[in-house]
Amino acid sequence: MFNSLNYNILLDSVRGVLMPAPPVKRMNFDTRSVNKKIFQIASPIAIQGVVSATLTMVDNLMVGMLGETELAAVGVAGQLFMIHYLILFGFVSGSATFLAQFYGTKDMANIRKVVGFAITVLGVLGLLFFALTNIFTDGILSIYTGDKAVRALAGTYVKINSFSFLLLAFTAPMEMAFKSTQQVKIPLVISTVVFSSNTLINYIFIFGKLGMPALGVAGAAVGTISARCLEFLLNLYFATRPGNEFKGSLSSYFGWDRELIRRIVRNATPTTINEFFWSLGQSMYVAAYNRIGTTAFAAYQAANSMFNILNFASFSIGDAALILVGEKLGEGDISYSKKLAAHLAKVAVCAGIILGLLAIIFARPLSGVFRLSPEGKTYMFYILIVFGVTMFIDLYTGMMVTGILRAGGDTRFVMYVECGTIWLVAVPLAFLAAVVWHMPIHLALLLTRAESIVKAVILTARYRSGKWANTVIKDL
């Protein structure tokens, strides 16, 4: 029987043919306006990175004034915090795909839910790291160095600073949420205040100023954990003030939808595994380079802290890529997203060449900043040259991994590439260079950079295929 219900269904069908849903609004690609937006997003992130890296370098400089053993100890202890942070970053990065794409549709309710879920997961991770590093401190540190003096100092640093594992569970997702909703000046303000305070407190407690005891390496840990507490409070303030775009009640950060959580976990699990094995691989470099000698490793630690000033600044382009490409993918404009990705890749290579040249030009004067032995200063000079020469390819692969491919949810492929190249290429080469062939530290470092070339070739092929460009929030 053809009743009114059948009639309405037929009418809706006809309307669907004659009056289809309006297409996704397409935007013309205007290079000038795109560059302006990249600058608006990337420059505060870059300044934040420079502030962070510069003050970290100052911290290392202060500790380095105590001696090579103290500098090596902080470098070894830092490996545990690096592993934790990169696992944390992996989950946050996988979640950021959703934050950026939800921002493309201005869905603040789901942005809060993603942030709340990330805080919960990372809280559990923080508790695990806090327990392990306090119970098995010496056993874990012995993986990186056989020097008992270095291990003893590193153990003190780790135990004091272990509370940062818990604090980062809140601050890291909040920072990514501010960036993904293009409130990029907030993390800049927080970082400037926090890391400036860290430097001041370090100076007081490392050297015993203003009537405080001279604690040396322990003083550096006191400065860092004090800064983390301040960072927590500032993030809490900015998250709850009226001007925050995604501000909401405490309950609005929870009450997660099962399908949303399933997709976040599916996207973030590969990035978390990726960053865990990548960070573990990076720490294996330290284990290898430490076997060359304490002087060689101290030079590597000093050079790395300085090079991170350029590195953090340059990788702001990667953060901008995830934010901007993710936003357009969330809007459903795949064509524009691909054009934007191509432009960002070119920007990354150009920035890498310029910053690499700066590292090479200033390698000689920078190698004299730290209180190293003449041999250590020579090592540091050559290490900075190696960093400078390979900067453009590092920035290009970083852009592909943390920016473009992750913006489209292509996290599983990235995981296979990152884990495969670092464990099948870089780590074996690092140990062969250091333990078997007894190469000097700068040549061992140069050899391990072959991994970046292999990775760049694979990532370029994936990028050109277009398979990375996906809208992960569809039907949510």
C-alpha cells in the first residue's frame, strides 16, 4: 500500500537526487596568505622552542661548569625522562589528529573529551614511570653507563625529578590542546615564565646562592621539578579562564563516547609505540656513545643541548603542519590539504638548509662555551658540523612524521617506518661504530645519520601516494 510514509520516503529520495547535499567548500590556495598563517602559528611555537632549548642549554652549561662527570650524569639521567616524554608525546600526537580536525568543525565538546581521555591515559603512564625509576634506579642507569660516579649522580637527579612524570600527564595534553585550537601564544607565555624560573632556581641551588646550599647535580633537579610545578599551575589557570576556547566544566572532559575512544586508541597506539621504540633507540645511541668515553659523551651532550635551540625552532613547522593540515582535513577539503602539505614540505627543507648553515658557521665559537677539555671541545666542534650538514633531512622527515602524515591519521605506516629504520639501521650502526670499529664520536654520529636518508626515501613515496590524507572524525 502506498501510504503517506511511502510518499515521504519517495519525496526525500527525489530531493536527494535533484537537490544533493551542498559540497564541501573549497578554498583557493593563496601562497601569501598560507605563509602568513604558517608564520602566525609557527612563530610563537618556534619562540617557545627556542626559549625552552636555550634555557635547557643554560642548565647544561651550569652543570658543565662543575665538570665532565656531572654533565655526563645529567645526560644519562635525561635519557629516562626523554623516553617517558616521547611516549607521552606519541599518545598526545596521536590525539592531536582529532584535536586539529575537530577544531576544523569547531566541535569544542569533543575537543574536551579528547583532552580528558589523554590526561587519564598519561596519568597511568606517569605512575608507572614514577614507580619504576624510584625502585630500579641504579639497575636502569647501568644500561647507559658503567661509570659508578656518573651513575650515582644520575640516580640522585632521577629520584628528585621523578614527580615530573605525574605533572606532565596534565600539562602535555593541555599544551597540545592550546596549539591545536590555535591559541599558540598561551604555551609561549607559559614556557617563557616556567623555563626562566627554572634557570634562576638552578643557579641558586647548583651553586649555593642567596644563602642556599650548593647542591650541584641535585640542585639542577630541584630547579626542574620546581619549574614543572609552576607549569602545572599556569596550564590550569589558562585552561579554566573565560578566554579559553574549549573551556568547560570538569565533567565535560569525561563521559567519553565509545566510538570516539576506539578511534583515538587506534590512531594513538601506533604513535605511542612509535615514540617508545624511537626514544629507546635514541637512548641506545647514548649507550653506544658512552662506550667511546666520558669526554666524548660529554661533548655530545653539550653539542646536543646547543643544537636543540635550532632543532626546536625548526620543528615548530611540524607542529604548524599538523594543526593547519589537520584543520583542513577536518573540514573535508582533501585537495587543499594536499597542496598545503606540499608547500609545508618545501618550507621545511628551506628552513633546514638555513638553520644547518647557521650551526656550521657558529660551530667553532659554540664549541668553546662549555668547560670541556681541549679534546672535548674538538669533538663538540665536529659534532655540531655533523648536525648542521644533516639538518635539512632531519627537518624534512620530522615534518612528514609529526606533521603531515599524522595530521591525516596515517600513524600505523609512520610507526613501521620509524621503528624499522632506527632499529634495523641506526642502532646497529651506532654500536658497530663505537664498539667494533672504535670510531671517534663525530664519525660514529655521522654514520648513524644514514638512517635519516633511508627514512626520507620511504616517507616521500608514501607522501606522493596520497594515502595519508584521511578525515578521522567522519561520522562522530
